[in-house]
Amino acid sequence: MMLPLKKAGRFAIDLLFPPRCIFCENIVPPGRQVCPKCARKINHNTCGLTSVQADGKKIPCAFLYSYKGIVRDSILQFKFHGKKTNASWYAEQLAEKIKTAFPDARFEVVTSVPLSKNRMRERGYNQSELIAMPLANFLHIPYAECLRRIEENRIQHFLGKKARAENVRGAYLPFGLMAFGKCVLLIDDIITTGATLAECSSMLFLGGAKSVYCAVVAHSEFNSVEKKQTL
Ligand SMILES: [Zn+2]
């Protein structure tokens, strides 16, 4: 009974304040978040699987898109310019990707890469958590904070591959008991070298996780990482 009412409410709000495409800002029909033109463009964008190494294990990581073009622009808006509404769309798409990428996985908890307190204060939100929470809803799995960032490290974007791994070492710790004995799905916005996801996966194992899978919105080629806009 509640669901149709909620949907009708959403529809009415969309009519009053027409939704805009998260990529090009053009008005889209009620209930949509992406215009047909942008949908066609991103359908041609790559999605696939990569992996990171943690505790001698190969941790699979599903990604939706390459970090380029309109996808990169939308993530920069989302991450650095407060366009938080993009999160629900990324979450919905990524949830579908996860179902096909890991058909046999039985996830028991969804978590996200945490931000330091300073970064959280600056930005006001954790972009990975904003994606992971609705994603957990789409997959009908509980969301829980399972990690904490314990120190501010240098911004990854200016570092080489080896320095990135060293930079995140010791920056995270397991938090709470929700990962203990569980199959954990770890969410982040972008994977570049995989250093952050590898370290976070290790910390989830330290916190007792039985297995870890990762999923991100976009896969960035290390050499094409944005410099200026990521400060
Ligand atoms: Zn568009």
C-alpha cells in the first residue's frame, strides 16, 4: 500500500520540479535520471572486472564504467561539487552490475571506504557511503560501517603506484563487529591502482571477514588521473 503512494508522491514532485539528467543537466521525463542521449553514450562505456591483492588473496572488483568523458565529469560533480543526488543512480546501476558480476556470492553486509574526520568535515559527506547505502537497499543487504580511517594521508592523486600503496598502509582499521564471519561487499567510487581497496580488504579480514568482494562506479587508468580537480 505504501509503495504506490510513495511512487505517486515521487511522480508529483518530479512534475513540479522536473528532474535533470545527471550527466548533461537537460530535463528528463518524471521518474528518469538520465536522458536517452547520455544513456546511449554511457552504454558504450566499458564495464567489467578487475581485482586487488589482499592478504595473499585475489579480491575481485566489479566496475561500471571507465573513468572518462561524461562519467568522469559526473563523478567530479558528485564528489567535489556537492551533487549528491547522483548517488542513487550510481547505486542502482552498480547493484545490477554486482548481480551479474558475482552471481554466486552471498553477501551478508555492505560497507564503504571511509573518509578521515578532516576530509569529512571539508566535504560534508562520504561519497562512497552515499553510493553504498542505497546500493545495500537495492540488494536487500544490511549496510554497516566496518572500517575507520585513522590518519590523514597525503592525497593519492599526486603519488606514484608504489607510493600510493605505502600512503594507505596503516591508514585504516577494522571497526565494529559487523564484518566478523561475513561475506562483505566493499564499495568505493573509483579504483585506480587498487591500493586503497587492497588495504581496506586486508583490514576487513583483520576484522574477521570471511570473504571480501569490491565494487566501484568507475575504473581509472593510472596515467589519466585528474590532477587539478581532485584537490
Ligand atoms: Zn543527458
